[in-house]
Amino acid sequence: MQDQAQRFPTPHRSAVVTRSREIGLDPAYVYGLIRQESRFITDARSGVGASGLMQVMPATARWTARKIGLTDFRPAQITERDTNILIGTAYLKLALDDFEGSLPMAAAAYNAGPGRPRNWRNGPVLPGEIWAENIPFEETRDYVKRVLANTTNYAALLTGQPQSLRARLGTVGPRVGGDATINKDLP
């Protein structure tokens, strides 16, 4: 387990775990995403303008801040650890809710925007691992697989219990209740 703890560090543990639990997210999922997004570099910036631990785009940060009632948000705050975790986890939870709890679909939405995974889910119901292998964008396909593998490793580390990647991948198919989405304006 010591080797796992070195390979899968849990910096900012109190902030990540507390915030995740407050809004009903699995902290392992948040850690899996952060590890892939920024490798825990608080002031990370991507070439396309995403910032912070959770690599949030400026427009997504503004939208999410409004959605959660954060009225005094300024874009420069996105590299502040706690603000980034607050906004990044809120957006991830909104995406997860929109995709009916599907971890691979919410990860795809976090990476490629929600419109694409909404289209990619149309077709037969597939095991999550097969759906992920058929994501047409290599970057997003790799991202989803890495985030879910990271999540499974973090869950084992945080709980001390063996975990199932297959259980986290679930199945992916058309929306159960038809085409209605919870957050049509999800960026």
C-alpha cells in the first residue's frame, strides 16, 4: 500500500474530501480527475486556457460560479486552490447528475464538453469499457480511461478495500427518460 500511496498522492486531502462529501461526489473520482488534469499543480495552466488543480476553463468557471450562487467570483480566483476545488467539483457534480451518474460520461464531458458525450451515448447500451474504447477523439478516449483507472486506484487507497474498475465504468446508452437533460446549458 505504501507504493500505491507514492504513486497516487492525496495532497489537499482535507479540502478535496470535505468538499466532495458536501456535494455527494466520491473523493476518489475527484482525485482521479485532478491527477489527470494537473498532477496536483495548483497554478497549472493549459494551452487552451484552463487553470488550476481541476483545469477549469474561464467560461465554465463563470457559468458554474453563477450556478452555485458564488456572486463575488472573479476569473483570477480560479488558480486559488479552494476556489478551484469549489468550482471544479461543482461542475463535475453537475455533469455527473446530467449524465445520470455515469462516471465515464461525466469524465468525457469534463474533457470534451457535454454535447459530444450526449451524442456518443446514442446507440445500443454498452459496457462502459467498450463505450470508452469507441470515443472518437483519442485525447478524450485516453482521458476517460486514465481518470477511471486513477479513480479506482484512489478508491482502493482511500478505503483500504479492493475496487472494481468495471463497476465504476457501468454501462452507457441512451438516456433512460428520453432526450431530456438536467442542465441544457451545461458548458
